[in-house]
Amino acid sequence: MKTIIKKFESLGALSSFIANTPACGFFANQVLYSKATNDVNFFGSESFEAANNMMLQGWSEGAARVQKYMNAGVTATAPKRVIYNSVVGFAPNVPNYLAGNPLNMYNQKRVRTPKKVVTIVYNCFVGWTVKSAKIEKAAAALFNVISGLEASGVRVELWIGCFTHSSSKTEYLYNAVKVKSAGQPFNLLKMIYPVVHPSFFRRHMFAIEERAGLNACWEDYGVAITGKEGQQKACQALRIPSDNVFNYYDLTGKTESEIAKMIK
């Protein structure tokens, strides 16, 4: 069994890899579905170039559609007031004054208290028969939950992954790209496309697969790994925390409240 890892620290790094790496291995002489232009409804975009532009520049149409559910990003730490004794301040410390202690005033300062960091991995692989609108609805619900966590002060590191294996199970491919680090502010335009748009999986993840050097038979771009154990194994191979790994099948039909309860 052979395992191939493709891990990218940013969407820009992913785009650069695709642009500078030719199709190879099994896909060297295959029709590349990532470049298809004959099924806009399936891909959600007219071409790979149009999809890549949305990834790098932001998907404004999608952002506008979910804007009302989004909250403004917050900093990774929240200010907290600390009261301390000082020679100057806003109120007297009577006991210290009577005792002759020069630190006889109460003063205050703001300090930064660290907030909890949660790593979420969204496995974007879905079956061929799943409609784009259904993908968007399920992923948007997770996206809204992430926004709510950020607004509450919990910092989120977000990865988008795609975990597959060949039909013979002789080759496994684990892809992941960091969409947001815990220290980055919430950026709707940057995050909306890889989280919600079907082209991210059906064009960009396919494009990685076409260039990964796979040699087994990868007809129909392989078999999805959507089980809990398989997804956690993939994350461990990628060296990404595996406590919160979700996919379309985990999320579809669930409310945002139910999804929020799934996050550890």
C-alpha cells in the first residue's frame, strides 16, 4: 500500500502547485475533469480558470448570499481588566494608605487572555450524484457555525481536505489545505469559496489528484474516505489534529445547533 500526502499551508500555495505541475502517472493521458467546460451545473463554474479566480480573489456572489449569517471576526484574545495597587490610580486603597504603603491607589490595566483554539477539518469529497445546491447548503451551515465560534472568542484553524483511495486500495491520497490559521482574522471572501463552492472539490481537488503521481487505476477519481476512523487516519498522516473532522454526509440534514454540538 502506498500513501501520498499533499499538504498546503495556503490557497496560494495550492494554486501554485497546480499551475506549475503537469498531470502525471495514471492521469498523464486521461481526460482531465478539472478542466471540463461541458457541465456548469455540476462544477458550479464555467472553467478551471474561473474557479481559480474565485479561490484567489474571493467568491463575492456566495459571500453576499451568506453575509447576513456572518459575524465580524474577533481577535485571538479578549481584553480583560486587571486591578492592581499603584502609586497612582482611580480609587484609594484605604488599608494601604493607613499603613503608610506608597502603593495606596487602585489602578487598572488591560491584559490579553488567550482564548481556546479549535482545529476543524472539512473533508470536501462527495459523490457524483450530489447536487451543487446540496453541497452548498451543508457546507454553509458549518461555515455559519465557524463564524459563530469566532464571534464568541474561540479561534478556529480551518483545513479543507480530500481523502481518497484507488479502487484496489493499493494507493491512498490525502490532500489538505489550510484556509485559515488560528491567528488570522475571519475573512469571508477568502473562506467562502473553499468551504462552500462545489468547484473547490470538483476542480481544485481533482487537479491535485491529477498531479499527485498516482499510478494505480483511479477511474472516477477514486473512492471517498468518509468514515470516522479513515478520516482520522488521514489527518494523523497529514499531522493535523483529528478531533473535529467532518464531511458532507455528517452535516447534511443537520441544523447549525446540531453541528455546533458535534465540535469538540
